[in-house]
Amino acid sequence: MSSKYIKSFDGLRAIAIILVVLGHAKNTIHIQGSVSQYVTRLIANSNLGVRLFFVLSGYLITMLLLKEIQINKTVNIKSFHQKRAIRIFPVCYFFILIVFILNIICNWNVSLKNFLAAATFTWNYQGLWNHTPWGAGNWFLGHLWTLSLEAQFYLIWPIILGILGIYKSRYFALFIIILLPFIRLASYFLFPAQRGLLGMMFHTAIDSIMVGCYIAIINNYKHDFLKKVLTNIFKHKNIFLGFLVLWLFLISPTLGYMIRGFGISIGITIDAIASGLLIAWLHNNPSTAISKFLGNAILVYIGKISYSLYLWQQLFLTDLNTTFLGQFPYNIGFSFLAAIISYYLIEKPFLKLKPKTQNSIITQQSS
């Protein structure tokens, strides 16, 4: 397993957060016309951004756990959770505190149930009991559904790896990846009131993260059959990369735009697989032109502040913010400013408390 720091992973994270920022910023522009909305959907594809985050997180976390298993023959679950808590909690809870204060001052109508769901990382299920319209108090904490899903993954995946071992866990991950599109499709028709939650809930959306886990496992072992298949595919890099980019940025969003239910059923999984293959390719080919592009200083920096940026952009990139801070394009600038301040004053000092690891690839921000 390579221990070299992969700059392109931070660059890919930058692409993901830029997609999220643009996807949310379009809410403050009010674009008219079906053609314009379609083009905007391609450029500002926040769903793809989130998918990239999920797959990359599953990949990096699994690489971390595989390295620990190789060295110690087991997983120190307590240590793992401590590291994840140091990574996620400080900035997240500070953000929730700021929203709580602003909710009182600005009368945003964010309910105590919403704050409880955010603080306990169960937001991805809060829609089951909270039927308040999205704009009425749900927006400012709404993006924490992604952190809820990841936190639930952190609780379960190390235990599964520890109990089943590496090889059986691979089959478990593959089983989940195959099963969940059918669960989403069945839920889409059986529980129509939950359609808006199918891409959020653990039991209907964890396959994106599991794709990252699965690809990390097969990419880690030279004698695995699928590893050999990947190696052969990677030899045709121009065709391979061209297809992945075409699928992720054009074909998939177009199908989602034209075919109702495509994205929430099989589209999520296919996008995750394409993202996972791209991540594996970047890991195995750090010297190529695209890896160097993703590893440029600007993208790497944006990737490093992406967690803070993901949290704070929610306050600015919405038409619910009627102040100057919420006006496009200034709201993008204020989002970055808040993220930079948060990164240096809160996030980075706490990151220094994390124990050092021998494997530098897994020290990259994996949330």
C-alpha cells in the first residue's frame, strides 16, 4: 500500500465542494428557461459533488483501516472514533451554535427538533417526523444530513471490518452496493412520502460510501481478480478517463434531467462507481497530467478548507438570506471567507491534536 500523499485527492475534493457551492449558489440567481436550467444543472451539480465526497471518504477511511489491520491485525475502534470526533465535532458544533444564535436573532424558525437532529447526527432521518416545508427553518442545518450519514458509517464500518475481516467485508460491501438500488426503487413506489429522503437515509444511501470502501479493498491487493481487471482498464487511460468524465458531468445529469427516478434509483450507484474508479485511477497514476492538474496549489488549498466551506456556505448561498451577504456573487466570496477563518481558527488547531499516522495518504481530510 502506497504511503505517499496524493495531492490530487485534495484537488478532487476541491472539485466536489465547488460543485456544491455552485449548486447552492444557483438558488440565489433564479435562472429562467428550461435550456438555461439544464445547462446550470450540468455546471452546478451539487449532487455529484456530494457523491464525490462520499466515495472519497469511504476510500480513505478504508485505506486507513486496512493499514491498521495489516500492522496490528485488528482495528482500535476507540482510537478510530476519537480521531473522527476531533476531525468533525469542533467546527460542526460551533456552526450549530452560530445557527442557534442567529435563529433567535433572525427568527429563522429552526425548531429544537432540528437542532437535536443536527447535534446527534441523525438529520438524514429527521424528515420522517418533521414535515415542515424545506424553506421554513430546514435549510440552514439541512446540509448536515451528509455528516449524519458519514457519522453512522464511521460507527458501523470498523466493526464490520473487525468482525468479518478484509475479504468477507469486501463481499459485504458488494452486497450492499447491489442491494440498495433495489431498496430505493421499491421505497420510491411503496413510500412516496419518503422519496425526498431516499438519497439521505443510511439504509437507502450508504452504497455511495460503500463503493469507496469496496474499491479501496480490491485496489489494495495485487492478486485480486478485480484488481487485475482495473489494471487492464487503466492501461487505456484516455478512453477510460474520457468516459468517466463524460458520464459524471454530462450523461448522468442529462439522464437524471430527462428520466424521472433515474438518479434516485440506479443513477446514484453508477455515479458512485464512476467516482470510485476515478479515485482509484488517481491513486495509481499520480504523475499524469490530470493528477498534476488536480494537485495544483489552488485546488489543493480549496480541498483543505472544503469541510469548513461545506458547513458555512449554507448561511450565504440561499435566498432566505436577504442581506447583502446573501447576494450573488458576493455570497460566494463570503462563504470562502468564513471557511478560511473557520479553518485556521478552529479546524486546523484541533487537527493538530490527532495522533500522527505512518500512512500519509490517510491523513488527508476524509470527511
